[in-house]
Amino acid sequence: MSTLSPSPVNRRHFLALLGLSAVTVGCGTAVGGGPSAGGGTRKLRYQGWTGQVTPAELAQDLGYLEDVELEWVGNTISGPQDIQSAATGQTDFGGAFNGAVVKLAAGGAPIKAVISYYGSDEQAYSGYYVRADSPIRSARDLIGKKVGMNTLGAHSEAMLDIYLQRGGLSAADADKVEALVVPPVNTEQTLRQKQIDVAVLSGVLRDKALATGGLRQLFTDHRLLGSFSAGTYVMTERFLRQNPGTVRTFVTGVGRALDWSRDTPREEVVARMTEIVRKRRRNEDLAALRYWKSYGVAEPGGRITGKELGLWVDWLAERGDIERDRVRLGALYTNEFNASATAPPARAPAATATATASGR
């Protein structure tokens, strides 16, 4: 059975629908974890990603979350879905591409970004790949072609739009490039089977596909924009008010984990991640973890800079997807809960010998 999910609407229409859903979220009650009898929850519900270790999961395993406990409620393959779950109180935090965060906030959702959790650098980037024998060489060659990505209205689609724009395509021609949703674990296979013409691959799935051979890079987000933090974890404003101590422990711990992953030999990080995935017993493939290189977060401790969100405020406003006067940049994010960038680094316990061996 095909893994493709064709979009019944074009790119601009989809982003408009995302904005409409944000208005609905904003009108609801974002209960979050809610206060406990002790004055605040110390348990955070979240969604994970199959076969991957998120910065929050790494922070918990390193002991950086102290007595704050993560409660896994399932997996996602979509940043927009993840932050909408946080906005509606189904989870206590979620992460997405900063453009999706801006879009949701502009629609009235009561969310605030608290820490960057992924980005693009020379080691961690999203690449757009074609088969080695593909005739596609430029943006114009994509007219009428299919591009497979994990979700619409988020990072991958935004980068595609920028590439098409810089390639000189008109809005009408850009709408002829068909973006399709393909589960990340199936994207490489779908490209090789010629069900799509371009595959968006990142992280371990990208490196594993390239190691197999037969693919050619068309462009990357790093080539388009350089090094930048691309996505943030968000929480509802209500949850921040009710649980400031928990939020501070969580955000600071995630920031310390990001710094640990940057400062620690890659082999040790991979061994730690392999151990984490094994311990959670979810029948996940461990092989891809050996290709991990970086989370790509630009700032120490995952601290957020205004330009990382402002870029997408401008981009969405220029496209007509949001009203600029509905977004105040300073209200989109906060670093007040993040003490990790100024705290001295702490050495985490060493991974076990078994995990080190499996991480080779």
C-alpha cells in the first residue's frame, strides 16, 4: 500500500487552514498538566519520535530534569500536530518549526516558545534529494513534480517555498510543485520506488540513505539560510503561570542536555541514545542511531533569539498567511526559565559498556 498522502489543497490553502485551526485552539481551554495539590505538577506529558531521542528525553536520561518526570503518550511525525496538542492540553509541551509556532500563535493559540530544540548546521540539516539519474537540477525542474516530506505547513515546506522563490518561480508555477506527506521512515524507499521525485531527508534517516548510495542532493536548508535554530518547544501561557518551577527545571535541563550533546564525543552521545531507545522497549530500529551527528541548535543552552522567530513572522506576513499586527515578536518566546546558558556544565554519568558497544 502506498505511504503517500496527497494534499487536496495547495500550499497556501494548507497554511490558511492551519491558521483557522489555531483560532479554534485559542478559543478552547488549554489546561496543560494543571496544578497538583502541592502547587504544581512535576510530570510532563509529551509525544516522541520513533527511533529518535529528543533533547527532552536525553535530558531526562542524563538526570538533568531532576525530579521532573516525562510521561510519553505516543509518537508524532508532525511538528504542527505536536504543538497543537500542547495548545489544547493533550500534552504539556510540544515542538515544531518556528514558522508553525508563529502561525499557531497568530491564530490566537495561548502558547509561548521556551527553548530551541533543533536547528540546521553543517552536520544537522534537512536535505532535498533526488535519484542519481534524475533530470531534476533546478527549481524550475520541479514544476509538476512530487516532493515527499514528513508534514505540510512546517519546516520542510517552508524551505521548499524559499528554494522555489529564489529559483525565480512565480506563485502559479510554485503551486504546480506537489508536496506530499510521507512518513519519515518510508521516505527513502518511496523515492527509490519512484513514487515521488524528491525526498526530504534529515538526521539519521538522511545519512543512512546516503550511505546506501544512488541519491543526489538538490539543496539543503543550511545552504539556503546558513546555521540557525529552526524549532522550539512551546507551552501554554497558563501552564507557565501555574508551574514556573517545573518549567524552569525542564527548560534548564533540556538546555544542559543540548550543550552536553555538543561538547561530548559523538560516539558517546550515540551510545547514550542507543541505550535510551533500548530501555524504553518500543520495538524501534536501533541501527539508524549510529548516524546521529548534531541537534543543530545554534545558541548555547538552546536560548531563543528574536531573529529566529522574526524571520518567519516576516515570511508569513509577506505571503499573506498571517496579519503582521496580530503578532508581537516579544510575546512569542521567553528565555526567563532557561538558566542553562549561564550555568557551569555538569558532567553526566557515563553510559554503560553495553551501550557503547551497540553504538559503534
